[in-house]
Amino acid sequence: MKKRMGDFFRGNTRQLIQICILIVACILPWLLDFNRLFDSWYTNTDASPDNWLWHLALSYGNPAISVLLVGLAWAAVRKWNDEYVMNKNSVYHDYPYIWYWFCAKILGIKKCNLILVPISTQFKLVIRGTFPDYPLDLNDYPPISEENACLIAVNNVDAGTDEINLVIEDTYEILDSQIPEEKRSLQTIRVSRCDGTNNRHFSQKLIDAVNGSVRQKGSVPRLNVFATTNPMNSKQIAMNAFVQGGRGNIVHLYVFQQESKGNRVFSKHGRKYTNYSAGMKL
């Protein structure tokens, strides 16, 4: 827990400073008593196009001045963040989704790095379009020039289609023992690019195989995803297979997170998304 909090503060120093700036802007009129401090200026200066906003705020007192200062500080913070890329620090970015939403929608951050972000969070951020851009360098995930076709296997076919597992083996193999016991007997689609090297590559064939496997199932009430995809492939799979602008065939999508230690089993409870008419939403 202590390390997680330390990673949070190291990974979000900029945003935390900006929050402090907004808080200071909110309470500053009372700390300095702007009404008294600028009383002479307000009394002896006529309102003009250059100062009417300040003149108006002073006429309503410290609460109005506080709103004005916060508004100006907020505009400055959003402009400051215009080209900033979140999650560039080399720490594990395991943050609650509400924090990502706050950084994007309130602080105005438009770009978010998906490296060192939990796979379940990668899918959530892309599916919900929380940030306009998720910049990734294709040079970090070099495509394989002559890539073999992905292996696709379907197990437990007679288990029905009300709930289906989708296992995506990209960087690492996924063992049945790593999947929650109560999910192992479900119909399972296993798509594998894993070549045993653990190297990270962009794989259009993997993306196409996952997309095709999901689409051919028709309507799926619940799909459980267990994946070892790298950020580049996670992003493309989320955009191609799961973001369909309301036209997707998956009603409920659950993305399960793999533990980073021990046997690296997947969590018993996945992160849920429901397909509403406006698209995939939490």
C-alpha cells in the first residue's frame, strides 16, 4: 500500500500541484481579504472593457472574486496541459478510473500513455474514450515481417453461449490454472500469437483474429476477457473488437486483471462494461 501511494505521488506530481493551485485560488481572496486590499482601486477606478470582470467580481465581494480566480487558474491549468502526456513516469500506473477521468475532463489532459497501466484499465480508457489520444510509438512494438497466423481454439463448445471466455495470448501464455476456477468450464475462445520469446510486437493478425472470433459469435450476453496483450495491441483490440458505436454484439464485457506476482492468476472479478446505445460504457 505504501509503495502504491508512493507511485501515485511520483506519477502525478504535476496534477497534484495543479490541484493545489486551484485550491489556493479558491481561498486566496479570504486569506488576503481582496475586498479591503482593492477597495481603493475599486472606488477610484471606473469599469472599462479592460477591467470590467474584476470590477464586477469586486462589487460582489470575496465569493465572486474566488470564482473568478478559480476560473482563471483553471483555464491556465488546462492550457498548461494542452500537450502534456499523462503516465510518462516509470512507475506502475494503477489508479482508480475516477482519477483518469478527473485528469482528462477537469485538468484538460488530452494524451495518456498506456505503458505500465493495468490491462483492464487500458481497455477501459480506450473503450470509454476518456482521453482523445493514447500515443504509442510503433518502433517500440516492431511488427513481425513474416508473422504466422494466430492459433484459434474453442473449448467447452457445449457449455452454451450465455457467457463466454476470450483468452488472448500475446506476450505470455495463459494457463487454465490462472483463470478463476468458476470460469474454466465456460465455452472458451483462445487466440494465441505467443511465440515463446515474450517479445512485444504489434500484431495486426492478432487484432484481426480477436475481432473475427468475437464477431462470428453473434450476440454474446457476457464476454470475459483474459489477456496478456501489450499496450499497442490492447489499444487496437479495444478499438476494433469492442468499440462499435453501439453496434457491437457484446452486451456485458468483463476484463480480468492478472496479478504481477506468484502464479500470476487472474482476479476473480472482472471490470465490467455494458454496451448501451451510445457505445461501450461502464
